[in-house]
Amino acid sequence: MADALGHRLEKLIKLFDTIVHSDEEEEEADSVITMKESLDDLMIYLRDMMAGYENEQVLALLKQMEDLVASNLWHEYRMIVTCEQLCNIRYSPSVEEEKAVVGFDNEIEALLDQLTGTCSTKQFRIISITGMAGLGKTTLVKTLYSHELVQYMFDFRSWTCVSQVYQKKDLLLSILSSFIDDLTYEFYEMSDHQLGEKLYRKLKGRRYLVVLDDIWDCRVWNDLKMYFPDDKTGSRVLFTSRDIDVSLHVQSARPAHVLRLRNEDESWAIFEKKVFRMGICPNGLGKYGRMINEKCKGLPLAIVIAAGLVKNNLSITWWQKISTSLHSFMVSDPRQYIDSLDLSYNHLPPHLRPCFLFLGAFPEDYEVPVTKLIWLWIAQGFIHETGSRMLEDVAEECLMDLIKRSLLMTSRIKSDNQVKTCRIHDLLRDFCLRKAEEENFLSNNYRYEYVSV
């Protein structure tokens, strides 16, 4: 219903533009009549939509809309905001909103073909999706998992989220629970191998899709792979990871799909979907919304957090305030992102942790020259000799490891394909600062003379 309401408002906006830019009096008169009829239709629709939800607030909002319609003036901003408020009351926040998969069109098409295409091999295949925290890996896979073609093509589908510290038995039980409606007590008493045999026999001869979401270690697949039969039925295992190296170790059929940051238009589309149920941003807010969106640097997690800051307050003054101070508002409640980033940090080997935390010493949006970063790491004593290898080579390996783990982004590449500069997203930088303070890393290592640009 929110979409239908949005279509009505879009129609009114177009009609108003026609009236404003019309040179013909007769055409303008016809458009005015049509607009009046459309406004009356809008009010009827709103009353029907809110039937059964009437309370003091709803009645006040409906009266406000009636006054706007009766004024015979076009109040685009106030009408859209009022309709949004009614939608937020009508459609409870507890109802899960549609996940934004904007910018994934190419990935969805390519992955669907690998999963279900008639030209896809009938052999068992592993497909991997990687990228930094907050890029939307899980959202993308959920879209694929629930796609009607995927539901039609596979006999069995299973979704399992893999924790950093996983238990083989828990994973097997989770997968089996997708195929068996009620797991009896008997299953929980079985050994790992017995559960694996049950799974193997269940999948034997069938076409199945198993999703392993958020894999941190290739040992997960090594523990499970013997229980997935390859009967040339076109079965697939699809997993997500923040570490691109994992896909190499599990021998996926093709190189991993490495998700990218979103461009400006894609980011704005995500922001609009998250803030406005009808998908329409009033003109008065568009300017500041774009400013807010730009500061998210294309990371969907940051966009969603920013959208949450403004969704329930559509005043121009508030949006203007957020647009100038987004970072301080965003990091004032780190619970929104800290748990996700903590997982990445906790999975780092000890020798990489100081290298990562040191990245917080650089200013926001700063493209760090790799040669300078390597020199600073060595000067700080983070890099240690390994056999006869030079410290610079060890440091470069650390750099590439952080990139593969999606904690560091490449900015510029040299002609020989070597990384020239790198950078860190603002949310990750804030995480570095918080974690550094927590671990008393700040005082010794964040001295200005080391990182001055």
C-alpha cells in the first residue's frame, strides 16, 4: 500500500510540474481539474488505508492533509511528510522492511546464472562472495536464496550462519533442520559422523543449495565437504566471507565475487528506500539528504545507520544538522556497528592487530602512500624479521593480508599492478580509535609526528 500511495504522490508531482511549465491556458485548466480529482482520490485512499488505525495522532494527520488539499495550493513537502508519518503508523516498524539490494543487479544476474542457468555445469560447485563488513553480502545472498527460480530449481535449500568459534555438530544440525521439519532428540544424541551420514543420505541424488554465511576459516568447509555428494545434479554451496583467501582454499569454481562500495546514485537509492516508505524524498530534504549520503562513502552499513538518524524526523532543520555533523552522531552510538567490526578484529592474528589499529592515526579520507605506511610500521616496531626476508617484504605481506581481509581498501594502483595508496573507511577508522583507546594503544602510537601528512 505504501508503494501505491507513492505512485499517487508521484502522479501529483508530475501534474504540478505540468501546470507550472504549461504555456497553453486550456491545457493548464485541464491539468488543474485533473490534479483536484487526484487530490480528492488521495484523501479517499488515505482514509481507507488508516481504517482501523484511527487514534488522536492519526486523526490529526488526516485533518492536516484535508486542510492541505482544501487550500487549493500545492504543498509538496508537507504532503509527503504527512503521508510518510501515516505510513509509519500503518506499517509497524516491527514488520521487516524490504532489504535494499540496490547496485547488485549485475551480481544477481551472474550468480543466478551460476546457480540455475541452463548453461551452468551439472557438477557440484562452490560459489563465494567476499567483501568488508557492511557491504551487503548477506543481503545479496538472501535475495538469491529466496528468488523464485532458485526455489523452483533446488529440491533442498539450507541456510546456516557460521560463527567464528563454530562447532561441527551445531553446523550439521542446523543444515539438517532445514531438510527435516522436526529433529527428534535422537539427532542431538548422535555423533558428528552419524549426523554427517544422515545429511549425506538425505542429499544423495537430490539437487540442493546450501548457504554457509560468514565463514572465517576454510577449516569449516574441510570439516563438512565429505557430507555433500556430487551426483552431477547441479548442486551448489554458496558462502560469504570477509576474507578473499578463504575462497581460494575451498576451491570455489570461479574467483570470488568481491563486492564493491556503492556509487553515488546507488547509495542514494538505498538511502531513499530506508528513509521513505513511499520512496519519495521531498524537495526541501533532497539537498541535505545528498550531503548525508555522500559522507557514508558508499558503505551500505553506514547508509543504513545514517538513514536511521533521520527517518523519524523529517524536519529540514534536523537534516541540515545531521548533514554537517553526521560522523559525530553516527559514532555516538557505536552499538550500531561495533559488534560487526569486532568480529573482523578478533579474527586478526596478533601480528596484524597493531598494523590495523595504527591506521586510525591518519586523518579521515586520507589516501595513505603504501611506502610511507610500510616505513611507519617498521619504525613503530610492528614488523618483525621472518627468516632472511627483508622487513619491507614482510610489511608488504601484512598490507596485502589486511586488504584480503577487507579491512583496508586500495585507492591507487601503479602501472605494475602494485598498490600505490590505500585508505580506510570512516567507520573502520573510528573503530580503530575506540579499540586503540581500549587497549592503551593510543598514547604510544598515535603521535602526530609519525603520521603528519
